[in-house]
Amino acid sequence: MDSIKRYLRFVQPYKGKIILTVLIGIVKFSIPLLMPLIIKYVIDDIINAEDMTQAERLDQLLLILGGAFLIFLILRPPIEYIRQYLAQWIGSNILYDIREKLFDHIQRLSLRFYSRTKTGEIISRVIHDVEQTKTFVITGLMNIWLDMFTIVIAIIIMLTMDPWLTLVSIALFPFYGFAVKYFYARLRKLTRDRSQALAEVQGHLHERVQGVPVTRSFALEDHEQEQFDVKNKNFLDKAITHTNWNAYTYSVTNTITDLAPLLVIAFAGYQVITGSLTVGTMVAFVGYMDRVYNPLRRLVNSATVLTQSIASMDRVFEFVDEKYDIVDKPEAKKMEHVRGDVKVEDVSFRYDEEDPLVLKNVSLDINQGETIAFVGMSGGGKSTLISLIPRFYDVTSGSISIDGIDIRDFEARSLRDNIGMVLQDNILFSESIAMNIRMGNPDATDEQMVEAAKAANAHDFIMNLPNGYDTLVGERGVKLSGGQKQRVAIARVFLKNPPLLVLDEATSALDLESEHLIQNALERLASERTTFIVAHRLSTITHADRIVHIENGEIVEVGSHQELMKKQGHYYDLYQVQELDDPKEEYMGT
């Protein structure tokens, strides 16, 4: 029940409104309890009243029904509206608060978490599981109390009419208790299994929707249909198992509900025949059976939906309990007035404890304004090293410092605020180009945004688009070419204007014209900034102050392009291979 305690922290701010909703609900649920009493009065005290004339009976009937119409037609509807509105308003606001908390949590989780978790599963927990917990608020914190109150008041009224018949009416209550205890213990586990299976379907679906171009290009539609069928069938099996157990529960509880009125009719009929009970009281008791057992049936049904709700809570808080790999120290300070001297000292790194080291005792001093290029074979550790600078991961051993201060002593957010990144596959959001550029500085003016676009060689192509800067780029920038996406990404870094710059394969897989425009923009961007470049194509980094050749997680050579070429070592061999193999170089006549 730890999940319930934690959930109640989100409920706490709305405690007063929940109490008000329950009080209004008590009034609303009390009104229908008058109906059996009205029927009893009409039968016993009007229809069967031998000492009253026909006119007096009609007057009494008109009076009692006139009052009833006033209550049910004028008083009850606004009470019902207010109760329903307040209940839904409270539930929706609690879900809003939870999702706000979860989105903040999502933004703090490490890249390591996202590398092993499907996006669809995360979305399932934030949308589907959170929505399921609303039942706990509406049913668990409000309706259950109202149903219990209805049962208690109905039983009190019945006791005043006939205690023995009341005992017969509630004789089957213990069987309800047994059904709840027996069936719902397992139902919670089955509900969690079903939710997890659904999350797996959503995760698989999200991934495959993004990969439709790959599926089409390799004609894998039939294969992917089979793969989806496996996930879908697993969910079907879990859902049917859950439904089967749920059906057992309903069949048992509804049988009890159906038997109870039969017992009352049998016993009350005997009393009426023997003359110890009036017909009106018997009819009223049969009426109260609905008022007692319908709420009781709802309580049992509530146990089902609450079990599902609590299972969803478990999954939500299981997600909330995911640990942060990158956590600010209590005394962490804001990073300000950055010069740009960077020192990598004896750094080793592995992604997980059981994994081998990706970097081994790497040391490097970088001066303010210097451009450092990292080269080497794929998997050598280049991108890993630069991902440590903005603390996407923390070093396993050693340290990285900026201006003489260990980066772990800074607030991570302020550290990243001073670093601009241009990657090989920059993510653009499915909104306007202006919004995507402004991610570099949301408070920038239109003039500053346009200047940044011009500096990135992006302004001209943007102005040729149908809606200029207001053009929507589509999901992940699908409506733009690779070169256009890169220039928008560079523009937002210009707008950010950071003292440190990281370029990770920023010009790979582009056509010659785009590469030229982007290379030109990147050189302007890197001017007077400490810059780190990861490059596959060596011809793009010959201008770097120093080139660092990394192989198998270790630095094997360091020097300028000219120095390394004279040395005729690993870098020289790699450069010669690229000169021979690169079709772009041949096209350019080199």
C-alpha cells in the first residue's frame, strides 16, 4: 500500500474540495432513499387508510407527490451537477499535477535510462497508467464513501421498520467480504501484467511507426506484421486471463446480489400472510434492497477498478523511482563567466558496471579558444569522450575540469547552458522553424533570431519556404532536407552563443553544397570559442589547432594536421586511406 500513501501526497492539496464533494454527494444519495418510504406511506397510510374518504386520500396523494416532485425535479439536478463537476475537476487536476511531476522526472533521467527503455513504454506510463489512477480519486476517495453512507442510512431506516427483516436483508453480507478477499488479491497482479503487456505493444508500435521507411525499403511488411502479432498476442493472453478472473468475480457477487431480494420476499411474504407485517412495509423493504445491494454491487465493482488503479499506481511510482545518474552536489554552484580552459585528467569510463572500459586513462589539456578534433575508427571512444563534457554521463574515474573547477562541482543545468552542441542527427520538433531556432534562447527577439539564421547560412532557404520562419517542419524535421536541418540546428547554437562548442559528426552524410555552407557556418561559430569536433571525414578538420587520434579508448597521437602527417603514424595512414576512398575528394579533383 506504499503506492497509495505516495499517491495521497498529490491528493492532499485538494482535501477540502474532496470533503465538500462527499458532503454534497451525501445529500444527493440521500434523496433516493426517500422513495421506498414514500411508497410505504402511499400504500399503508393513503390507499389502505379505511378511516379516510376518497377525497382526503387524493388530497394526501397530491400533497406527498407534489413534495416529491419538488425534491426530485428542482433540488436534485443542480446537486448532481455540482457533485459530478467537482469530482471530475479534482480528478483531472490531480492527474495534471502527476503528469507535471513525471515530465520533470523524464527530463532529469539519464541517457543511460533512455538507451535501455522504449519511448512507447514511457508514454504508456505517463498517459495510460496515470489516467487509470483517476479511478482511485473518483471511486476510492468519493464514491466508496457515498455508497457506504447510502448502505448505512438504508439499514438504519429498515431497522426502524422491522429489525428481523433487516437482519434477513443483510444476511449475505459476509459472503461479499469473502469474495473481495479471495478474488482481488490475484486481480492486482493480473492487472499489472496486462498493463505491462500493453506498454510493450505501445513501445513496439512507437518504434515501428518511426521505422516505417526502413520497413518499406527492405520490404519487411510481412515480417513486421509477425513481430507485432507476437506482442499483440501476448497482450491478448494477459487481457483474457484478467477478464476470466474478473468474470469469476462478477458471477459470484452478482449471484449473491440476486439471492438477497429472494430471501427478503420469502420472509416478508410470510409475515404479510400471518399479519405481522404490512404490505407497504414489504414493498418498502423490497425497494430498499435495491438501495442496499446496488451500492454494495458498486463497492464490489469498485474493488475491481481500484485494483486496476492501484496496479497502475505501482507502475507510475516504479517509473518515478528510477534513479538519476547525474545529480547535483548539495553545494553545487552556478557556472558563470566561463573562459573555456578544459582539462581532461586520467579519465576512464564504462557505461555499466559489468561493461568493459570505453575510455582508459585519457588526459588532455585544452586552452581557451582552441579547436580540438577527435578522430579514429568507429567505436574508439570519440563521441563518448565529448558526451562526458556536458555530463550526459559522469566519469568512472579521473576528472574533467573547466577553468580549473571540476564539472561535477557545477549545477548540471548551468554547465550545459554554457555548451552548444551540433550533432549528426539533430532533433527538430514538429513546430515552426522560428520555435526550433529559439530553443537556443527562448527570450530572443525576432531580430536576434534572424541574425542567428543568417550566420548559420539558413536565412535564404527559410525565406523561400511557403511560410518563412513560421513554416512547420514536421515530426523530427521531416519536411526539411538534412542540410537544412543542420543549418537550423547551427542557428539555434548561434542564438545560444555559448563559450564552449561540441560538434559531433556535424557535416557527415551531406551533399557537397550543404557541406560547404555548413562548414562555413561552423567555422564562424567556432571562432574564439573552445571547440571540440568529432569527425569521420578528416578533410573537414585539417584546420583544427590539435587533432587527437583515439583508438580503443586511448589516445594514440596528438598534434596539428601538418605535425601528424609528417609523423606518418596512425593519423597519416587513416588520411591516406580516406584520400583514396572518398568519392567526394575525387569529385573535387583532389
